[in-house]
Amino acid sequence: MAQLMQWNRLLSTLRFGQEQLPQSQHARTEFQRDYDRLIFSSSFRRLQNKTQVFPLPGSIFVHNRLTHSLEVSCVGRSLANNAAVFLTEKYAGEEWIHKLQSLDDIVATACLAHDMGNPPFGHSGERAIISYFREGNGQRLRDKVTEHQWSDFTHFDGNANAFRLLSHQFVGRRSGGFALTYSTLASIIKYPYSSLEATKKPKFGFFESEQESFQKVVNELGLLPIDASGKKFCRHPLVYLVEAADDICYQIMDIEDANHLKLLSNEETHDLLLRFFEGETRAKIERGLTHLDDSNEKVAYLRSRVIGTLVYECSEVFNHHEEEILTGTFQGALIDHISPITAGAYRHCSEVAFKKIYRASDVVEIELAGHQIISVLLDKLVDAVLYPEKAYSQLLLDRVPLQYDMRAASEGDRIMAVLDYISGMTDVYALDLYRKIYGMSLPSL
């Protein structure tokens, strides 16, 4: 019989970096404290000025990374509540059953954190960093870093960077970074292996600098290796719920944003969202639409019904495949296993989004601008940390917050500090620094 991960061990209140400290006695649970810690953090607040898909809004509101993360957190909490009901019934009588009451807080917190490692300008920011090292001026740095660091840089990923942001001890900060619980940390690691093992797709869970931290999470929670090499591990089961919440939100909310921006007509949007239903359910929803006059309210009503359906179906997939998830034999994401009608509608939304949303002129233009801005910032800052004796380098480094170790002993660590600094920037901050570097913006005199 295949070995299973154990829920009792997977749900740990031990805090990363504070393992030797006694747990505080609070009215809030440790997992509720995790949630509050992120909500009140400056790293989370900065998401409000980071692009999700569309350029940050003028007169028409669209999602940014902050609003996206808050909505993902709400959906994740619903998914976790459904899972907790199933698991509580299945494991009734177990001494640890009370731990399942915290599933919603763990998942909701991990959902808040899932995009915190993303650089400015949406996914184009990740691509700009990768491109800089693979085919840009960053190629000259190949011999200055370790093989593992070079792999990290040329595969740079927001998932791995989120784990670093939350667990790394930056200069002047406490041990363990945010000092979150082990379970919350594990719930954001979608790809539990290093960049050296990222063969099928350029995604991975931690940088070389966090390898020891990742291993501590594995050991504490009992995550199982999935092959003989011992270099790849099973996901924490709650990762599947966090991933499903993100899959549900970004796909459906992008459709709603596109409708607000007139990239999709009301008729196109209604057709896309009604495809998720058939028979009497669809007829009932169509009757419900007749009671609404406001076009935005109609789309919001359809969106809420679609999200409810996807939450239910993904919850059912999780419950049905729980043992496969615990053995590490479950394949794909929860969204890949939903019913044919729902899956077909979701797939159609993806196809339309690719054609009419992600290739829209405004989206492409922000990607082009972001690519240029990040490439220039990398060039200037990397040059500054490699040659700090230059007068210009000193001027540039003096404006970098002290938490980023720009004067680390090794060149690879200094380059990593540059990536920490840039990936933490908002779109507005990055653009402002870019303009200042080129003398296009000056402080008031």
C-alpha cells in the first residue's frame, strides 16, 4: 500500500524561524495570526499598484494584484470549508480532528500570499527578468554565479520568490521572515522542487538560497518524495485548493474586466458565462437575468453563479481524490478534473481570453513597457553591485532600502538582492526610478 501523508502532521502551528519559542496564548489561532500578519504587511499592500492583466485603471476599475488576491482568498476559504466538512466526517473520532477547523484560515492566508513574489508589470515582469539573463546583458554574469543560481535567474519565478519573501531573513529583519506557520508556508509551494529539477515547465518552488528552508518545511510536515532521487516532493494537499481558487478567479474575473473595458460585448460575455450551465439550471439563470436592468449587474450575477459552480466541482474533485493527493499520485490541477460541460465552458473562456484579452493592445503595450523598464533597472543595479566603487554606483545604491543586502560577500547573493529589490517594486515605483535614471524626472526644486 502506498505511503500517505498524514493530516495530523500536515496541519502544524509551529512557526518558521521561531521553532524554539513558546507559542503565544492568543484568542486568535496561529493561522488567524498568519492571515492578519499578511493583511497588515507593506508587501501585501504594495500589490495594489501591481498589474494583474490590464494596465492600472483610469476611470474604469479593473483588477490589480491586491483585489485579485483578496478575491482568490475568499474563494479559497469556500473551497477549504467544503473540504473541512468532508474530512471531518471521514476522520470523525481522530484525536486531531479539531485541526480541520483551521483549514479555511490556512488556505485563505496562502491565497493572499500566492502573488506576493511577483515582480511589477504582471507576468511580463517575470519574462523580462528571465530574458535579461538568457538573452540580454545578463549573459555576462554566467561565470560569476553558481550553476544553481544561474538556473534560478534564467527560470525566475514568482512562486519561488514568494517563498523567499515570506521565509528569508532580510537585513535588520527577524529570523524566519514573516515567521508564518509551516503549514501556511507549505500551502503556497506549487512546485516543490528546485529550478534544477524544472524540466517539463519552467516553474519551481524555491531558490538555492532557500533550499535549507524548504527542506525544513518538508521534514516538519512529512511531505513525501515523489521519485527515487529525493529531489522532488508531493505538494501539501492544501496547495490544490489555493491553486483552484486562483484558477477560478483569474479566468472568470478577466472576462468581467474585459467586459467593463468593452473588449467583450455584453452578448459575448453572457454567452461565455452561460455555457457553464444547461437544462433547467440555465433556464432558471436566464430568467433571473430578466429581473436585472443594469448590464454590469447582469455580468456580476452570471460571474457569481459560475464561481459557485466551479467551487462546488473543484471541492468534489478534492474530496473524491483525497487519498491520491495524500500519496502524491494525483495528476494535474483540480480544475482539470471537473465535469465535461463545465470543463468545456472553462476551456472556451481560456481560448477567448487568449485571443481577445491577453493580446489586446493595452495589455501588450504594458508588457513592452515593463520589459524595457525592468531590463534597464537590472542593468543599472547589477552594474552597481558588481562595481560599487564607481561614483554612479554609490549614488544608486544609497537609495536602495537597507533590508536588501547589496553588499553581500558573493556576487551571486548581490544579484539576488537586486532581484529582491526589483520584484518588490510597484509598477509606479519602477517607472519612477526608470525615469530618474534617465533624467526624465526630477524632484521639485
